[in-house]
Amino acid sequence: MESSLSHGSRFVRWAGVVGLVLQAGWGGGNARAQQQPVAVSTTAEQMAVVPPEAGMIDIQADSLSYDAVRRVVIARGAVKVTRGRDSVAADYAEVDTAAEEVQARGHIVIEYMGNVWRGEEATYNFKTGTGDFGAFEAVAPPWHITARDSRRVSPQMMELDGVMLTTCDPDRPEYSVRAASATLEDNNILRAKHLRFQLGPVPFFYFPVLRANLEELAKFEFTPGYSSTMGAFLLTAYNQPITDVFRSRTHFDVRAKRGLGLGQDILWTDPEGTYDGMARVYYAHDNEPWKDDQQRLAREELIDADRYWLQVKDRHNLTDRDYLITELNYVSDPWLLNDFFDDDYQKNVQPENRVTLSHRGNRYTAGVGLNMRLNDFYGNVNRLPEAFLNFNRQAIFETPLFYEGANTLTSLERVYPDGSDRQDYDAIRFDTFNMVYWPTRQFGFLSVIPRGGYRGTYYSETPLRTQVTNVVAVTNDLGEVVGTTNDIETLLSDGGAVWRHLPELGVESSFKAFGDLYRGPTGIEEDQDLRHIAEPYADYTLRFEPNELPEDLWQFDGVDRLDYANHLRLGMRNYLQTKRRSAVHNLAYADVFTTLNMDPDEDEDTLGDIGFKSELRPWSWLKWDMDGAYDTQDSSIRTFNTQAEFQSRELFTLGVDYRYNRDKRDVVAGDLEILPGQRWSGRLYARMDLEESQVEEHSYYLIHRTQCLGIGLGLRIRPEEGEDGEDNYTVWFRIWPLAFPGFSSSLGG
């Protein structure tokens, strides 16, 4: 029997200590029912309804009725059934308040554990968190999830049939991931069978079984393309979380000319930022490890079809004052990175192998480090190990003097690549550098800082040169011996230990002169005021001649090249300053300096190179830096570098980089990004060797952003780097959900 409740009536059904109170709204509108503990008395004052709490069901609807036979509340129109923070909204619902189960239909919206599920018909139990949802739509940002049929088998687990996931509009998805069946755990972990990736209605990738975090699912990466050296290729990567700290990245690369490549990366990141790192294993079966006979002659002794890269990188902040940095690389051959990981090769031609443990105190820094060569086809200065103790500049007790020091103890080994005709050597070196400063101010404006110090360096081994005379036969064109000659050969061996003394004296002086050029708005953006600061400076150094000259020591680094010095460094720093957004801003900075050699050798001039460095920041859209050196002896530029960036955030970003090193490098590069972040954008890059008048590389990248996808098409050309001197070109295509930007696959050389 179904009873209807009208305005002003109340109904109480006692069931132990729990009763059901149904209260109708005015005119039958917005009726409300609650499962509440009530008193036995039925007076109006004692029957006041208590507000719903967690664990109690609250029902709201345009119309409410009670079916006494089935013992269910029937709700019609704008139904909202709530228990705590979970709710079911629908056009129609039948609520079993004892079992806490809702059968609903029509425009269903179920909110559970902060997630939203949509469908047309569902059964849901608040107590067990289970139910049959049927066809539904769910939102787990940035994903939209739909299924042909669904069942919640536990509060944490959903079973789905006919699944589709997309970050686009689910009615017309430009990109989707589909599966025949799947389970969804905690509304986050997806286990799916027969997974396929689609662009619109067209499948383009299949995966038989997959377990993935929804946040990582879209990080399937696909980079198809064609290269003159690789042929048609498809680079893929799949990212999957393991824990909150660890995640994996699996690479499967196919290159028509070169073969298959497989890789596995394990990445770790501490949520609190105290450490992060990566371990990488990559293997490529290379069908063509050289492009022509000339390259074969250079490579065949060091390379075969099996090529690989093992890498470990880690940065670990052990405490606020202690950190450990590790980087280890082992490659199959010197060209592996150039061929398959061009991005890494451009950063560092020879991968490093180092481990550093450091502690930072209030007045010092101490630690130990390792630097080694793992591949014998590279040259290196091995440091196995190197301990260091450096003292910050600090006051000496209550005196006006300051002390600064640096100390290292290193087992050094200079190793050359296998096959080199040069001889390896090694030594233990202890180097201590100690300097005392006396900062003073003269005449109220002139800073004068005399200094005096001592550098001592111990070498356990030194080079011992022995000349050997060999008698060599002289032959004519017919191979007949017609005489002999003497050939003098210098042999190197280890000599005894030495201690090198390097006392040093010096004085540094400078002052600043200020001048206000203008008061008020400058007309440059919103800048106020304009002033010029000139800072002339001089630094004199006298380093006495050491008891051991550089040519008498094994050469490992710059410490071993130190020699007698008697020079005066002169310079002038200039600042053009303004106030921008209430802070001091340098419109321009320029430093010009040179060195006067006070005791030149016969082949040296008194005036050394003239160096310069400048930074220009006149407008927020322009950055322009320059540095270089002018050789006064040859009256020519020795080095010159300049980098400029022009930026209009909505229109373009242009970067120009020029590098000049006399007799070594003369290169200019330009990078133009057009309409960054807009619906259509593009990027152009070119690099040219001016000395050879040859373009080294030019590349083009076009990006189109749809409602939810980014689509990129790229072309890179490296003239005369392909087979038989032809151009080496690469064309590639990339597509990604805009909700998950970024790629980890490298195009290679």
C-alpha cells in the first residue's frame, strides 16, 4: 500500500530505536524524508526533525510517497538522495532506507568519494558502495570516461564493458583510448584488455593488456617519421607509475633501416623535493652502424650491430646541508648518443661519470668526489677520489683581516683513448691555497684590499725525460740501404715527488661614482628616474716564480699550469639604472677590462687582451648579452659571443646566438617561434658555419592545437651529412592531448 504525504502531516514508523520521519513541503512541493532516531512520544514539540548527519539518508524530491508493502520511499522529480558527502540525483528513485539502497532512473548523477558518474539507470547501495550503473559517463579530470555497461563491485572497484576514455568532448572525441573490458580501482587505476588508441574513428595503435594510472595513461608517446639515415621510424614511450615516488618509462622504437630499439627507464621523484633521479637501459640492434665506407673505416673497430646505453643519474639532498650527486654513463661506442639521442649529444659530446658527496657548513664546504672514465675509447682525467675542504671568506677572530682557503687531495690519472700514441700517467696531488685579505676604505670612498697568500702543491710523481738515440737505416727508391742516420727519441717515465711553492701578493682597489641623469618618467615602459654608476677598478697580482715549472710537472688541469705572474688588471664597470616596478633595474651593464703585463717575456707585449662583457635590458621584450676579447698583439678579435632574445608573448619569440673563436669556430644560429601557444604556431631554427659558408642545420616545426589535441609536423635538414654527401633530412609527426604536454623520445642524429 502506497501512502502519499501532504502539507502538515507527519508519519512515524517505529523500528527498534530507529524511526522514519517523512515531512511534506508546502503544496506538495520539495518534500523531504529522513531516517532519524526519534523519541517514542508523538507530541509535535518532541517530533522535531534533526538535520541529517553522516551515516543518515536524506531524501529530497518534488513528490514523495511511501510504499508500506515494499517499505521503500518513492521520489519523483528533481530527486536528490544524500548520505554524508555522497549523493544520487535522478528524475525518479526508489529508496530502501533500511538497506540504504537506491534504484534510480533518468538523468542520473552519482557523486561518490569526490567523483561524478552519469547515466540513465542505476542501482546504488550507500552502505556497501556497490551497484549496477548500466551505461554511464564519469569525470575524473582531465578524463571523461564512458562505458556501455558498468558495475561497482566494491567501494573501490568498478567493472566496465565497452570503455572509452578521452580528454576531449566525449560526444565527438578527436582522440580516445578504447577497451573491450576494464576495471577501475579507486577511480584512478585502470586495468584494461584489448586496448586501442584512436584518432576520431580510426585506430592507430593496439595494446593487448594494460595497467595504468589515469594521470599517466595519456603519456603514451608516438613519434612516427622518416629519416634519410633511419628510414621510416616509429618512436614510442609509455609512462606508468609504480608508487608515489617511482615511475617507469618504456621505449619501443622501430627504424626501418637501422632496426629495433628497446629501452626501460625508472624515474624517481620525492614528493617533498629532497631527491630525484633516473636509471636507463637502452638497446638498439643497428643494421647499419655506418653510412658509407669512409665512416666504416673510422668506426668498424669500435662498433657492431649491438649498441646500448646504461645510465644512472641521481640528486639527493640528504639533509639541509648535505647532498649527493651521481651521474654514471656506459655506452657501447662513441657515436651511440649522436645516432640515437641527439638531444643529449648536443649538451655533452662525452657523457660524464662522477659522484660527489658534499657538506655545507656555516664557514666551510667539505666533501669527496669521484670522476672516472668507464669507456676506454674516451680520454679523461680520472679523480679516484678527490677530497676537498674549502673555507668561505671570513673574519679572523676580532681583527680586520679576512681568510679564504681551498684544499684538495686527489689521486689523478690522465688516460688517453685506446689506440692513442700518447702515454698515460698518474700522480697523487695535494693542493692548498690560502689567502688573507685586509679590506680598508681610504678617503671615505676608495676601497683598497691588500692580500697575501701561499699556494703549495705536492706531487707524488713528476715526469722524467730520457733521450735515446736510435740508428736508423736510410734507403733509396729501390729499397737499398745507402746509409744510416741518428733518430733521437724522448722517453717519459715517473720521477720523484716534489712540493711546489707559489707565494702570492696583491691588492685590489675600486670606487663608485654616481650621477643622476634624469628625474621622473623616462618614457621607457613605466620606468622612473635614470642614473649612471661608474666603477673603475684595478687588481694587481704578483705570483713569485715557483721552484717547479709547469714543464716539469704532469699536466692534469689548470692548477698544474700556474707559473710566475706579475700583472695589473684594469677595468671599468658601468651601470645605467632606473626604477621599474618599485625595484632597481639595470637598463645596461658594461664591463671593459685589460691586463698590463708588468714583466713581459721577449715574445709578450705589455698590453694583454682587451675584454668586454655587456648586458642590455632596455625593454621587457628585449635581452641582449655580449662578451669577447680583442687580441692587441695581432690587432684582431680573439673571441666574440652574443645572444639576443626578442619577445612578444602573443606574437613571436626570436633568439639569435653568434659564437666566434678565432681559427676554431664562427657560427650563427637563429630560433624563431611564431604565435606561441595559439591555435596555429610554428618554429624555425637554423645554424650556419660562417667560416665554411655552409648551413649546418635548418629545421621547421608546425603545431596545430584543436579543442583537446596538439598536432605537430617537423622537418630537419642537415646538408651533406647523409650517404654519399647528400643531405640528411628527418620528417616527424607528433600528436598529444593538450592535458599532457611533453615528450621523452629523442629523434637522434
